[in-house]
Amino acid sequence: MLTSNLTPTFASLARRAGNPVTDAIAGDLVATPTNGPTCSADGISLDGSDDFVNLDDWEWGGATSIEAYVKYDADCDSTCPSGSFGDNCQHEIRDVNNHSNLFNAISNADYGGSVGNNIVSDGSVVRVEQGGYSGSPYAHSSLVYFLVDKYIDLVCTAEPHSCVLDGNNQRTIMEIYGTGSGTMKIAGFMFDDGNSGSSGGGLNVRGIVVLELCQFKSNSSVNGGANYAYSSSTQLDTYGVSYEANTATIGGNDIYIFGSTVTVHTTCPDNWSGSPTTGSSLDITNYGTLSGTASKAPT
């Protein structure tokens, strides 16, 4: 929220205090402050209501110009209301503690099932409390959360892996189909027991996505048991993400890369100290670009 008290100051019409102020154009040209503007060494300050400066009539004698320089003095309060942030307070901070509220906040697209009815704006932060998140509503009988051209920060507020997104061995847990003009960040979640009859049992990605300190456990699919990244416009970055007991019947128990760029970082995310310890090698099928150390963070 931005509030301001604007005071225009016409600096060049008067350079000294007093009444009236004069200049010379074949005689005296008088500028008279009217209705009480304040004079100072900086000029004349008007109240923005009925103050003005009156110039006497004069006879034009060739090219003549008058310059008025306006200065705005603003008293700004940049504090947004509780629960919002941004230059225009357009971004929301939403706290959720159950699956229904989470679904309604983030699952913004129709996939033949339900669509969230209280979607946050792009760039917002959704803070999720510790606990399990499963059941209805869901985007489709085969998919829980469906996000299209959406970018937010989805953050578990408790210890990493203590916010559990559960597919109940029936559905892909989340599909991200485009992230618009921003980056989708998912931090601290466990993706557990997701299942797909095609690709990405845990997370299906198309867009710019960053995963921080997440865990993918017991997810299954045909391609990409845990993660499936596709499209040349896709960039998936992982920081301290662990994979455990994921399976794929064709390829990529942990990650399947199809035309995308995936980077497995060996550094901690921003605002975290230390270095993640790597475990056994990830099972990755790569038909794109893979960078970093392709090994599991220990569970």
C-alpha cells in the first residue's frame, strides 16, 4: 500500500520570500502568490487545493518563455497489509493446513475434475503446515494438483519432508504445465506414493522449476517414477533433494529427462548453510541435458 502527500513546489517563479516577486520584460512583470502559498528560498509551495501564482499581463516583445519547475515531496508508507507484499501489495501470503485449502489455492486448471476456487496470484507464497495432504478434491482421477502457467513459492513451514503430499498409489501428485513469466519453487515437501500410468508419478514438470530439500519416496510410473521433465523450455533445478524407492517400468526410476535441462546442485539452497552429503547414484534416463552430480542426497 502506497500513500503519499504531494506538495508541488514552483521553484523558478519565485526565488525569494515576500510579495510580490518581479522580473523585467520592458518593465516589471509581477508574479503574485494568491490564496496563501508559502514562499521560501526554494520557491513557492502550493497546497494542491486553491493556491496559485498570478502573473500580470504584459505585451509580448519577441520570443518569450517562462519555465516552471515542479518538485514533489512525498511522504510514503510502503507497508502492505498483513498477508500481502509487493510493489502494489499484489502478492499474497497464504497459510494452509489441509488438503482442500491447498488444492483451492494452487490447482488452477481444469483436467476433467475439480478446479481450485481460491487461487493465489502469480508470485505469491503458499505456506503449508506440517501434516499429510491427500484425498479429494483432485484435478482428475489420475492427478491431484494441476498448475498451468503458474508460478508461486510453495513452502513447507516445518522441518523438511514433514509436509507430505500423498498420491495414495492412485494418482500423479502434481503436474506443472508452464510457469508463465516466473519460476515455480517447491521447498521442503515429501512426495509420497504417487502413481502414473504414463509419466512422472511424483512430479511432472514443464516450465522453470526449483526444488529445495524435497523428498520423493515410493513413487511409480512408466517413465520417470519420481520426476518427469519434458519440453525444451523446461529447466529443473534440485537442491538437496532425496529419492528413495521410486520405480519406473521403462526408464528413469528417479528422473526421466525428455528434451529438458536438469541440474542436480551440490550446494544448499539460499539461506541454508552447509553442503548436502550425496548418497548413491540417481537412476536417470536422459534425452536432454543433465548437469551436476547425479547422486542422491541421503534420506
